[in-house]
Amino acid sequence: MEATGSVGEAPGGRRVLVVGGGIAGLGAAQRLCGHSAFPHLRVLEATARAGGRIRSERSFGGVVEVGAHWIHGPSRGNPVFQLAADYGLLGEKELSEENQLVETGGHVGLPSVSYASSGARVSLQLVAEMATLFYSLIDQTREFLHAAETPVPSVGEYLKKEIGQHVTGWTEDEETRKLKLAVLNSFFNLECCVSGTHSMDLVALAPFGEYTVLPGLDCTFSKGYQGLTNCMVASLPEDMVVFEKPVKTIHWNGSFQEAAFPGETFPVSVECEDGDRFPVHHVIVTVPLGFLKEHLDTFFDPPLPAEKAEAIRKIGFGTNNKIFLEFEEPFWEPDCQLIQLVWDDTSPLEDAAPALQDAWFRKLIGFVVLPAFASVHVLCGFIAGLESEFMETLSDEEVLLCLTQVLRRVTGNPRLPAPKSVLRSRWHSAPYTRGSYSYVAVGSTGGDLDLLAQPLPADGAGAQLQILFAGEATHRTFYSTTHGALLSGWREADRLLSLWAPQG
């Protein structure tokens, strides 16, 4: 079948197709667009919108981030920060030199208030003490990067082993010791959100230090993160991004022809779900790792080489979701920024696994207080792992009822007004995403991320660079981030530019 993108195009030049209209795909397209070596460039996006895991929605009278929330490490070395600044999307505070120099070590700030499930407030001094312990241990886990061997396979096991030793030196009464462990458990849940994993026991210890934290105080977009990808789309020719065009199979290492170009053959033919085919010289695949994992057996024909397929299976890809609650009136203090939830009877040293339907909400780390929109007050809860995936199966009413009960319980106010409405992300259910972002799982290494990033065919013989791979899961030191995704898109575009336009 004649491809939709071929009508009225002149032959000559390299034909390039980008699969996926997230920031990696848009970054690659921007880099190649308008270059004389690539007159035939298309981006195929499976959904009705660009941005991928960057998704801002108008809700509650303002804009909320259903996907990516912060620019992590907004400073000169961060291309997302630079691009946002170039487009005029950031305010004075975000752009200030002072903000760019802050070193957070990648650690989340302390809560403004900490509620225990007993209905009592937890002393912020105790929370700060446990945060200092937890983050000092997290920093220690990064030191095994060049070690000959690690004491245990995972970050979680290392943290628990060290905490177990600290506990023996605690001299407080039993109640305080239990509360300290419950607070530490809350920090474990928070770290699961940061890493996009169900459990820190799944995160490999040896390569953990390879993830690189940039300087800068994490910042947000006042008018929505998606403003950035909208600007990127607007910079491309109008018909370049084709929406609602899911790809079914990438046929490669072949000799494909197209009626519009008699006598020409192409090494790759991209087959879409609707039957359209796009014969091209190069395809840049930027789909999320979760999608690749699910469609590994059908997405490539012939199948991927065994070691690349194995890397896709081994690299971790988990779920971190948000639950937004809208309130008529805030029950929190005016200067409150982060509300922590602590479940009294939990401990990272005990492997309690109650049924998901009974206890999914215990994985909720608490709530970020969003800037008020007019007279609207919104809390944004974060929850990771299997509990997060279970939450996606519930109705809005069930989630609202459950979290109303949780908030009444922890605040000790049985008459706390219920939230007016709820909005949540469902990244695990999203068919073209199947999760949130990648992590280096036990059994995998940073080398697997590099392996995923390697173009095909692997030997470089014959037709070169038929399939290129981009996306956050292909960046060895910035995986899980939007800047890692953007850099990966630029990297693959540059690979093609150096092949066909080295002087450019």
C-alpha cells in the first residue's frame, strides 16, 4: 500500500521516519528538519497528541501535570532547561543563577507536616533525623559503582542491612523506635517513586551510582510542561507529525519498494496498525521501554538480536502515578508544601505484603501542595509500584472514598470535608506506554542501556543505521528523565547527520 507520507514528494535524499512523538522523537525531528540530506522526514505518533510522558491537562481551573512534573537539575548542563528558557517558558526565579547553583544530591526536600496513621503528627525533628540517616545511606549506595563486588545485589537490601545495624544502637523506648522505622518506611516508598519501581529490592546496587544528578533546584512550568513539546511541534512543518498512527511492525534488513519511487529500494518498511506502510532508509524508534517489553515479539521483523532483546527484558520499567484531589478549602497551613504520610505499623525491615485491595493506599507517600488556582486548592499524591497499578483498576469514586477516609484518619478529623473531585494518571494502563520510566534492575547494568541504544544492523555491514533507538531508557546516566530523553533524540539525529552530512 502506498504510504500516506509519500504523496507529492520528489525522489532523492534519505527518507527518515521517527516512531513516537515524545520529547526524544521531537528532539530528533527538530535536529534533522530542514537539513538538505533529509528532505523526507515524518514523525508517527500513536495517540492524538504529542509529548508522550509529558502531559499537561487543564483541570481544577488551572494546569496540572499528569506526566513529567519537574525539570530535574535546571542548570546550564540541562538541555530541557535551556530549551525551556529559549522558548520563554520559565520565570525569573527558575532562571536565577541562585536556583541553578543549588546542589540537592537528587534528594527530595523535607515535608512541611508529617501525619501518622494514628491521627497524631510526627515530630519534624524525628523526620529530619530519619531523612538524614536515609539519604546518607542512599549516598553510600552510589559508592559501589567501581567496587570489585557488592555486599548484596540490590539497593533495598543494602539499605535494610545498614538500617538494621543502626537500629541496634537506638536507645529510645519501643514506641519511638517503631515510629522511626515507620518514617523510614515512608522514605523507602518515596524512593520507589523517584526510581519508578515497586521495591528498592529490584534496583541493582552496583550501577546505582551511574545515574547523574545535575545541579539546580527542581522547577516546574507555570503554564504546563507540555508547553515545551507544543513549541517543539510548532517549530516543525505542519504535516510532519502524523497523529493517531500507531506502528505495528518494523520490517528491516530487507529490500522494499514503493510505487511512488520506481526503481528505488529501501532497507526498512514501517507497517502501521491501519495497514499503511512507509518504506524508509532509517527509522528512529523512541517508544517507551514498557511498550517495547510488551511487543518485543511482534514489533520487529526479523526479531531483534538476542542480546538486545535480552537487555530490553532485563532493564527495569515501573509505574509511578499521581492522584490529584481538589478541595473547597485547604485543611493544611498556608505555607505547607509537602504532606508526608506515615503508617505506624510499618517497617522496611519487615516484608509485610497485605492484599492490594486492602492496603494499596499505604504506598502513597503523601501529597505535594500545588500552587492555588484562584479559589481552588489541589493536592497531588504520588504512589509507585504494584499498588499504583492496582489503583488504576479502581473507579474515581473508590479512590476518592478511600483517600477521604485516609485523610480523616491521619488528620484525626472524622469530619474533614471530602475532596470535590479527583484526577489521576494511569501510566501502566496506557497502551503505548505501559509504565512510567526505567531503572537499572537487579541482573542488569548500565551496559544494557548502552546496548539498547545501539543501532541495527549491529555489524554495520551493508545498509547502515536502519533502526536507531532513542528515549530515556537509552541514556546511561540520565535514564528516567526528560533531559535524558531529549539528549538521546539528539544523539540519534547526530548519528544520521554524521553519516550523511558530516560537513554539516
